[in-house]
Amino acid sequence: MNEQVLLCAIQDLKEILNKIENTDNYIEEDWIKLEKEIISFLANLSRYRLHSKINNELLSGLQFAFNLTKHEKTIISIKNIEEGGISFPIEFPIEFPCNRVYWLDINGLDIKFKYENQYENYLKFLSNKRIINTVEKIEKLIINIIEGL
């Protein structure tokens, strides 16, 4: 597996994340596509991680997320955020109600796991955090690896 395949998976995921996050209404097909792209991203990342033998705490947490996809109905949540708006004097950027996509908050869930460190890293880096931020960090990591080759 090479970095370009992973970057394609990242771009596909970012596209659907941006579509959902830039609207206050999304349809069921968007949710289905988002779940498919997250699973694809996590599967590609897991294979890449094994072949390249790189690891860090964030990647460990993402491995736990990939394992969760096999046991949980969903590992994401979409929340409608109603921050921002117009006030005077006007400050930019102006924010309007929109959706934000988060990793599943696993605090308090009865989840069985094999590797304690993956569970702890999921809690630390992913649980109830925005997915787009995570994806952008991984994208930067992969680009840095490519540039270092």
C-alpha cells in the first residue's frame, strides 16, 4: 500500500465531511457515504500502518477506531452547532448554524478491547473530537513522509 492510495481515501473522506459540515441539513445517503468513507479511510490507514511500520499514539487510537467499526453500529456522531451569527461590530469569519462530525464518545460505554494502549489513545485523541481535524493531521503526516522519501 502506498501513500497515494491513503491520500485518495483522505480526500474522499474530506469531501463528504465538508459536504455535511457545510450544511444544516443532510440526507440519509450522506450519512451512509460518510460511514463508508470513514471505514475505507480507517482500513487503508490500518494497512498502511502495518506495511510502513510507523506508529504513534494517534495512529494507535485510529486502530482502535477501526476495530470499533467491527463491533459498534456507528463510530461517529453529527451535532448541530449554533454558534456565531451576526453581532455589531461584525467580526469575521461569521458562523451560522451547521453540523459538526465527531468521533463516537466512548466514555461510559461497555466496550471490550484487546489492547489497553489503543483504547487509551482513542479516549485521548479521538473520543468526542472532530473527525476533520484528525483527518487533516493524518494527511499532514503522510505528506511529510512522502516529502521525506
